[in-house]
Amino acid sequence: MKLLYFAWIRERIGRGGETLEVPAEVATIADLLAWLKARGPEYGEAFARPDLVRAAINQTHVKADAPIAGAREIAFFPPVTGG
Amino acid sequence: MAVRVQAEDFDVGRETSALTAGRTDIGAIVTFTGTVRGEAKGRPLASMTLEHYPGMTEAELERVEAEAHARWPLDASLIIHRYGELKPGDNIVLVIAASRHRHAAFEAAAYLMDYLKSRAPFWKKETALDGTGHWVDARETDEAALARWEGFGTRDA
């Protein structure tokens, strides 16, 4: 599964994205966040405040309970600050 | 209807002329330009860098623009948003809404800005004069600004 990270989440993890084999029991965005957090301290730091983490599946905003089955691309980022 | 995400600057006059060239049905054109302020929380700024999510940014801007066209009788519209390193005073974003009458154009331009601020995947990082960087926090007031559009806007505006 292709994962992308933006802004301070990208900086804390130390890369803009990666392709990972995600176990089948990881069913939702919230599950994926918890699974990533356990991968190492840099992920723990990036996702320490889940309330400040937003997600997109296939370039569309989704909520934490969104199922990830069949997702081509999942992105994690802080609340947006454009305009 | 058009959306552009680019590093390059834009010229408001040139974009407005191009959007409405040859059109005699339009009676009202509202343009909004957002620019980089030279200070943040009382401290002078050296630069502001905008990061974005290529692909999703364009898709979100197009969704926001389509929604504005569904709510107001717009005859033409344009959204340009820049990314990369910008200096104080530089242009960041341009929204143009054109309609037969002013109310639809005013309202649609404000709606486009409110929605793109809360939906389009851009992130601002400010760099102070001493080189330290700071990611701008999202403002709750931006999210609250969306509430006023509930049930607002009609094709008869």
C-alpha cells in the first residue's frame, strides 16, 4: 500500500512516503494510524496527537473510521492551511 | 471553470481579461487575491513556503469550484493557488467569480475562499529572519466560517 506524508508529519517521520505491506486486520484509517505508531519512535512522534492528523484515501478526504480495503494511495497530513 | 496550481506568479488583470474575453453576458466580476503578510504573531517573516499534495490539490479545488457553480449562477470562474517559497507581499491565491449580477459573484467568491481554505491540501511553513521554521496552525475560525454557508446560495441569486 502506498502511503504519503505531508508537512510536519512528513518531517517527523523523515520521508515523504513509502510502500508498506499492511496486515489484513488493519481495517480502517484509525487502525492504520495505530499500526504505524508502533513501527518506531518517529511514527510515534508524528502521530502523537491523532486529533491533529487528517487522512485521504485515493486523494479524497476521509474520516478515521473509513475502511482502507482496496485503497491505492493513503495520505496523512495536518489540518490544511492554504488560501 | 478552471483551476491552476503553480509555482509561478499570476497577474490579476491579465487573468481577469482572459477569463472574460469576448463575453457580453457577464455583468459582475469579483476577484480576491491573497498575499503573504510580512509578519506573523508580531515577528517579521523572511519567507513562507507552501507545500501541497499534487493531484489531490487540483481535485479538491475542482470539487469546490463545481459546488460554487451548483449554488450560484456563475458564468465564469478561476482559482489559481501557488506553492513553493514565497516572500512577504507575494501573491498566494487568486479567486475570480463572474456572473450576470453582483450578489452571486460576491457570494461565490467568498464561498470559494472559505472552502478552499478548509479543503485544499496546502500547508504553510513560515521562516523567521533567523532561519527558524514554523508550521502554521489551522484556525478554528476557518472551519467555523463554513457553517455560515449552510443552505446558502441558490441558482436564483
